[in-house]
Amino acid sequence: MVSNEINEITISKAIAEKYFEKLKASLESEVVIVGGGPSGLVAAYYLSSKGYEATLLEKKLSLGGGIWGGGMMFNKVVVQSDALEVLDEFEVSYEKYDEKHFVADAIELAGALIYKASKKARLFNLINVEDVMVRDGKITGLVVNYTPVEMSNLHIDPITIAAKAVVDATGHDAFVCNMLSKKTGELELKGEKYMHAEMGEKGVVEYTSEVYPGLFVAGMTVAAVYGLPRMGPIFGGMLLSGRKVAELIESKLRI
Ligand code: 48H
């Protein structure tokens, strides 16, 4: 005899109710982070740890961005000594390679960032940010649609999400900055430069900033906006940039 305790319609109702509860709560967020790579996940974690309502939007099925494949699909990543405290915060293990270079497992790093960020922030996958919302010279939110809508080229209008602060953490694409530049002409992107790991790593953290009222940049997007070198599969700069953008937003929203 099959009991009726597990019910298909209850399963569907539970998913629909809980998902739309989360989506509705996110429609007016304090901070929206675009991109679920290392810098975006770290920013989402630290912002929500500080008590801010942080929503992260990722267009792909899986979060983690460029972490998973390490360097050329060798799934290990290097993190320099300055960023080890972020690995410790996320309980990621690492091995010393020399005084300055440490090695972490790419899968463990991606898993830990996603896990810890998901405990605190509102994370969405399969949501593609396709435009910006601007009023009175300030970014006020984002225009979003489900990724399969874009992939299938269906004519379906997007919806909007309001935010007091937006973080462009879309990596090499610098999607939000490029869109803002195209639509307003008020932001100039210098474009990412050649490989120079030391300059790239330092610059990405140093130049993490607010680039337009309400719009902050973190991770590789910083390099795209400020014309900084790339650095390859070393991830300390991404982690520190994510932490720094959370601190900058905190000091701005606290006022
Ligand atoms: C929603 C979007 C959209 C959109 C893109 O590339 P990422 O891992 O970004 P970072 O900056 O946190 O880390 C960069 C690092 O992975 C890397 O590539 C390095 C260090 N490269 C050095 C080198 O020399 O090459 O993640 C960005 C995420 C991705 O998951 C995208 O899918 C997502 O943003 N994304 N999400 N709406 N319009 N555009």
C-alpha cells in the first residue's frame, strides 16, 4: 500500500511559494550584486554578514564563475599570502608553495564561497541582467530576465529590481558598466590589459570603487574599467576586491 504522505502538488506549491517569497523580497534590495564569481560571492557574504540585504544575480546554472577550471582546466588555484585571511573566513584549506604563494583546490574554493554566501545572502541563478535603471544621474536598479529567454531569443519583456547600491562583479564582461556606458555615455571603460600578475592583483584591489553614483565594481570588472593588466589563475585579488567593495558600500549606506 502506498501512503499519501508525500504529495506531488505539495512539492510544487512549496517550491513556488518559497521561490516567489524570495524573489518578492529581493525586488527592493539594499544591495544587488551582479555575477556569482569569486568577487561577487565574497561581496555578498560580507555585506550580508554586516546586516545588509544582499541579492546576488547569476545568469548561469552554477555559481562560482571562473574558479572551477583553475588554470587551463588544472583545477587548483593560487592565492597569495595577503588574502589567506579570506580563505580562513570561508574555511578553505590551502598548502604553502613558497612564502608568498599558496595553493587551494578550485572545487573546494567554489563550493565554500557558494555555501557560505548562500547561508546569508539571497542567491539567484539563471537570472540574466540585461539593462540598468537610472534616475537623476544615479543607478537605481537593474532590468532582469530569465537566462533561457535570452538564449531562446523569445520576445518576453523583463522585470526590474531596485537597489541602493549595485555591484558589477561580472568579470571580464564588465556587463553593467558597459551597458551604463552605452546607455548614458557617462562612464568610460579603458579595457583590460596584457598579463602582469603582480600589477593586476594589486590594481584590482586598489581600484575597487564606486565608478558612477550607486554603481560599484569588483573583481575583473575593475581591470576592464580602469585599464589594468590581467593576472591569470591567482585569486587573492578577487577575494580581497569582494571584501573591499563590501566595506565601501557599508560606509556609504551607513551615512
Ligand atoms: C548575470 C552575469 C552577467 C549578467 C556575467 O568571471 P567571474 O569569475 O568574475 P570575478 O571578477 O569575480 O573573477 C574573475 C576570475 O574568475 C577570472 O576570470 C580571473 C582571475 N581571470 C584572470 C585572467 O587573466 O583571465 O564571474 C563573473 C560571473 C560569471 O559567473 C558570469 O556568468 C556572471 O558573472 N555574469 N550574471 N547577468 N549580465 N554577465
